Amino acid sequence: MNDNSDKDVRFYELLEQLVTAMTDYDIVDISHIESLLIEISSMFRLSKAVTHVYRNPKEEKMGNGETLCCYDTGREGEPILTFRVVTSVMSIVTMTAYMSPDTEPLTESERQKVELCMRTTISFISNRRLRDIVYELAFFDDSGYPNLRSLNNYLAEMIETGGYRGKAAIRYNLRHFTIVNQEIGRPAGDIAIRNHFNAVKGMIGKSGKLFRLGGDNFIAICKQDKLEKLLSYLNEANVIYSTDGNSCVHISTSAGYFVIPDDFTVRAPGDIMERIITAFQYAQSGGNGHIVRHTDELVRKKSKSMRVQQNFPNALRNEEFHVFYQPKVNINTGELCGAEALCRWFRNGSIVPPNDFIPVLEETNDICKLDLYMLEHVCQDIRRWLDSGFNVVRVSVNLSRKHMMNANLLQAIIEIIDRYSIPHEYIEIELTETTTDVEFRDLKRVVGGLQQAGIRTSVDDFGMGYSSLNLIREIPWDVLKIDRSFLPVEGDGTESTRSIMFKHVVAMAKNMGLECIAEGVETQDQLDILRENRCDLAQGFLFDPPLPVDKFEQRMKIMTYPTYYSDEQ
């Protein structure tokens, strides 16, 4: 047998071993495969064999793929053969063989054998890479974060092994991150997200895991002894967003969490997910703070909320919502000078407290339907009063911030008012402070449009939001309504912080030409404070609680509150 025959025999032995090693799906021995490829490459005088793996065509174009090189003699070489494979998910594998110029060229027979090995190898690599990419697509998002499917898989494993014991689960999102992206740019925002993710992942450690549901929404599973530190970080954290490491952005979250009790049995991922989602929804509303723990009381609140949402459409149709009017009084003259329209829900012979249904309706756009219902019923009452010869006063109607998403809001308000031929000076629209720059721009547009239509506007609960000063500087309000938290209470003292703040807020409003009214006035002492600081208008239980329409009509016939005239008048 000559040398060529021996070489052929050895080649086919190696090829058979290579195919066997590459098709043994139970145990793939990469080191054995590499040793076979090295011997084959050496047999055919190759100087180098290089494989490139790309996730997609863009990665190939940029040359950012993964490079595999199992054989390299270190000698300079030129490419003699290249193969390229595109998988069904558009990943790409290329393989190139090199030979030194001073090496004896391949014969035709040798070239065919090298091609056979290269095709076999590239097929093996592309299949393995396809399997890896399919796994990545299934369990990771486009940015490489573990996704919802990965979370469900992780929870299923925990349930099977009982690994959820001693753990806590957290559902959270990064608050107002859209504005952060607008301020620092999307690329920097992506860096901030990545650094945030890495920081939380580091706190959780190997005993838990962090998943991204998309955008700025995450779920974390961690040991209970790591929960306090993690929640403290989520409450407010400074996160680096620049490549130089010198710039950071403040990030806070809305988070709902569930501490899994020792005696709690988890039968399905939903047993955990349902609880953290419920807590997260309450955290987003902000009524219980922005980090909320799941409790049995929370479940009862959710059940009550669901009943409100289910009953609301029929209640609206059946006009179970009634308008009550709380008088506004000129404290210098005792004259009735206006009223605020407030909603009361009468159901099955009893009143549903506003705190039991208003926050629930605020969670959806149902609050917008109720607001416009209230405006229409106020207009119906005013029309009847005008036709009956009453001394009609201006009535303010509250509108939720939810309306800011409605591009046709101005048209809807004016259409309702004009439908009943109500002079515009009899309507005032109360709007609360906003929490985002996006809402601020919409609020400015709406207030400006109402003013052009001759409809007065007031900023409700002034002082409760972070944007208060910018709010009255940039938006052309007519009325500033001071929140009751600014009013001094018994025991404050004459120069309390409340008194000082109240005095300056009133002075600022008057200097800006705004009508100023204090709400929640309950005592004679508070009334005296209003007079001392020249706050001329007030509403509160000292004068009247919210009145049903018939009692308010009686009040309109009297028009004054003589008990509260100032002695100096």
C-alpha cells in the first residue's frame, strides 16, 4: 500500500470519527472534535481554518460576530476555500481555509476531501448555532435580557423543586423613564437600563434571577434576606448612563412585591404572578406609596375595585350619580359667590363614599365618562336655575388628568355647555397638577383653549405636586385653589410653617392677578388667618358641606352667610 492509500484510509477514519462525534447529540465532545479537525487540517497542509458566526446579516456586515479558530500554525496564508451558510432564522456561519504560498497546492482529490470536511463542520456549527439562537429567541429579548418565557420556565422549575420557599417576588417598572429617554437620549437610556439591570442582578445574586418584561418593566425573584436592600435601591437610585462613567440619572420605581410565606403552596406560576401584579397596580396608582406589599387587605380592595368597575356602566346609565354643590363664600361680605360640583353615588338606598369609587375609576378612562356626565348634569341644573330666575353663581367642575390624552377634550366641553345654552362665565373647570412634562404640555393647551372660549379655569390642590411654581408661571389660570394642607390647624402657633407658606402662596397668587380660594376651611381661627392674609374666598364645612341640589337652591335664595361677616365690615 502506497503513501496516498495510507493517507486516504486515515482520512476516512478521521472523517467517520468526526461525523460520529458531531452527531452524538447526547454528549458533544468539542475538544475531541477539535483534535480531529487539527489532524485533518495538518494532513492537507493548511495553515489556518477560521469560522465566523453572526446572529444576523447586520452583524455580518459590521464584522461583529463570533470568531472560532481551532487550527492555526501561525504561518502567513491565503484563503483557498470559503463556505457560507444562512440558517432559517437568518444567522450566518462562514468557514475559510488558508494555505501558505510556499506550500504544495492541493490536488483535486485533496481539495474535494477538504471541502467535504468543511461542509460537514459548517453544517454542524450552523445547526448548533441555530439551536442556540432559537433558545435565545425563546428565552431572551432582542437586547439579551431574560424575558417572560424565561420567567415562566424559572417559576416552573422552582415549583417542581420547592425552590420558592424563602423567596420574594417583585414586579416593578422605572417611573417616568420615557422622560429620562427624552432628556438624555435613547442610547444613554439603554446604558442606564443595562446598568440598572446589572446592579439589581448583583444584589439578587445567584439565589434568584431578574427578568425584563419589555421596556422598563421587570420581575425579580430573590431570597427574602436580600429584599430590604433591594427595595431600598428601587425606591431611589442613581444610575450611570454615560460611557465615561461620570454622568448619572435618578431612577425611582413603582413596585409590588410578595413575600412567599413558609406555609404557602405554589401550584402554578400564576399563584405568584397574580399577587405581585395586584400589588404593582396599587403601587402605580400611588395611593399606598410607590412600593406596595401584597396582603390579604389588598385582595379585598381589589375585589371591591372590581365590583365598582362592573357596576359603573349600569350606574351611569341609571343616573345613580348625583351632583352635590359645596358653596364658595366671599369671607369679606359673607356672599355666596360660587360652588364646586361634587359627585355622590347613590346605590341600593345608600351612598358609596367617593374614596371607594373615584380612585378606582381613575385607574381607567371611566373617570372621564363620569366627569363629562357631571358637567352635563351641572349644565342641566344651571339651565333650570336661569329659567327659574335664580341668582346663578359660577360652578366649578373637576376634570381628571386622564382627559389630557383626549385631543378632542376642548370640543367636548364646549359642546356640552352650548347644548344647554349656558353662558360660559357660569362654568369653571378645575384641573389638578400634573406629574409629567408630557401632561404639562397638554394641560397648557387645554387651559389656553378654555380661556379663549371664555371658560374660567382653576388649578386644584395647588401645592401637592412637584411642578407647582412652573405650573402657575407657564399656564394662564384664572383661579388658584390652595390645598387644605396649607391651612393652619389648632396647635400650630401663629408663625407655624403652614402659616408662613399660606401667607406667601396667597401673596404670590394676588401679585400674579389670580383669584385665590382656600378649601377645607373648618374653624373660625382658619377664617381669621384667611382675612389676615387677604385670601377673600373660601369653601369648607365652616360654611356648608356639599349640599344636594334642593338644599343648594335654598342657599341660593338666601345668598349670604351673615354669621361670618368680619367685625370690621
